Amino acid sequence: METYGYRFSFGPWNIHEGADPFGPTVRPPRTFDDKLAVFSELGFDAVQFHDDDAVPNLDDKSAKQITDEARAMKKKLEDRSLVAEFVAPRLWEGPLTIDGAYTSNDPKQRAYAIDRSKRAADIGRELGCDLMVLWLAREGTYMRESKDAVRATHQLLEAVNAILAHDPTMRIAIEPKPNEPMDLAYIPTMGHGLALGMQSSDPARVGVLMETAHAILAGLDPADEISFALAFGKLWSVHLNDQNGLKYDQDRSFGSIDLRRAFNQVRVLEENEYYKSGMIGLDVKAIRTQPAEIATKHLRNSLSTFLRLVELVRSLDRKRMAELIAARDYEELDWLIVSHLMGS
């Protein structure tokens, strides 16, 4: 399979059982080893990790146990010619993070979140990756009066600085999202993430991750969010997927809802040679009705769509585009793109 210089990753949570807020699981669980086999079968290069994907139940384990299990996971990756793209502390599911993690009103919970993040950095180091993703899932409020947003911003900065100080080799990619699971989030967009990073103790080690659905949920265009981060050399990872309007985070297969929107994400990545600096990460989930034995086609489809769109980007008539832009004939430019996508 021709990948045009790109490398691809996804997380084990993308092979899931189909539970949603309104119904139970519909597919049996698969072991992590079974999921690793899918990475190789579908032609992926890397695994995205939550800290407890690599070391389950790490809150109950000693530092030595965590190190030993992380090293064992790295060996599993090597046996399949895979690498870890990043590690992310899972700070949104535990009983100590009900009211937020870094921005909890309880100082003991804030201390737990920072300590867990440091252990996640240790896991990442043992996995051989130097990138931590911070999805600030519960850093926000259901009720604005319940927290001081100015203080919360400083608490987020304190957490970032604590991680940077703990591991001087680790980079941090902030993954913004405007809502869900929190009603209102403190870091909803690329701009917020970049601004926070620039105030950190080491701005050179803080960038962002753009997720398609999150940008759409903020009412923004994912290609513009990608471009904004690329302009400052701060796009360190992406989660490509698709989204059917301003609803819950759907994580639909890339390009399955709006092909032109997907095309423009690929276009800005391709035009800025992102393949030289980062991986194409997917965050897509099988629709709930998909039978277990074929519940990986969303990954196959997303990768194939990306590569087909790379071909379309590279075969664009750039000379004709420049002529139309110079003439301000944007209707004809519109037709040039639409007809190119239709294969005519």
C-alpha cells in the first residue's frame, strides 16, 4: 500500500464494544493483544496510548511495577514493528476527578491529577515516545459560578509546568474540545491551547493536537484549525474523523460525512509537508450496528480515504487554480474543486 510518506496511528479505544449513554455494549470486548494484531493487519505504524492502556490499574501499582509493565508493552510493540505515538493520562474516569482534574475545587484531587500525569510521563518514556497528549476532558464546569475561571487557567498552567519539570524530554500536545463531557470547557480551541502553551515554563515543548470533530463542535473549520497550529510549528498530532453537525462527539470515519471538508484537511497537511514531522492519527469508532467480526472497517475506510485524498490533492491543477484565484473567479474555482472530487 502506497502511503506517500505518511505514517498512521490509532488508539485501542477505537476498537470498542459499542456502548453509548443510552445503551449497553453490543459487541464482546477484545484483548489488547487482539487489537494489536489489527494495527499490523490494516497497515498502521503506531499506537496511541492512554496511560492505563499500557499499564492497567496503575493507581494500584508501585513505580517498579509500572516500569516493568511499560517495558513489557514496549516489547510487544517491537515484536509487531509498532511504536507508541503518544501517551495521555486518563484523568476523566476516576472517582478523584468528578469535579475536574487539574481544575478541581479540591486540592487533593488536583495533586492526584498532577501525580498521575507524572506517572504517565514515566510510562511514555519507557514506551519510547516523547509526546504526551493532554485532553482536558473535565477541565470546565456544568455551572459557571462553581469555579473561578481565572484561577482555573492558572491551575492548568501549573499542571503543564509540573509535567515539563518532571521530565525535561517530554513534549506536551494539548487537545482542545469545546464541550463533552463538560458542558463548557476552559480550553475549547487551538488558539486557547497555543496561548496556554506560550505562557508555560518551556513554550518550545508545548504544542497542540487537532481533532476534526472537536473543531466542528466549536463551530470552526478543522482545516483552519490545522493551519493555525501549522503556522507556528505547533501541530504535533491530529485526530482525524468526521462529525454530523453540532451534536455529541460522533467520531465518524474520516470523510464519511463531508468529503470536501476532509479534502481540505488533507490539503493543508499535504501542502505543509506534515508527513515530515508528524503522524496521521485517527480517532474513529465503528457505528453501533456494526457486527463484532467486521467492526474494524471504520479504520480501514478512514486510512483509505486519507490516502485517496492525498492523491487528489497532489493531482490538483495548480496552474488553473492560480489563474482563477488571480481572476477572483471563485465560482469557477469552486467548480474546479467539486468536479475534481467527483472524478470528472
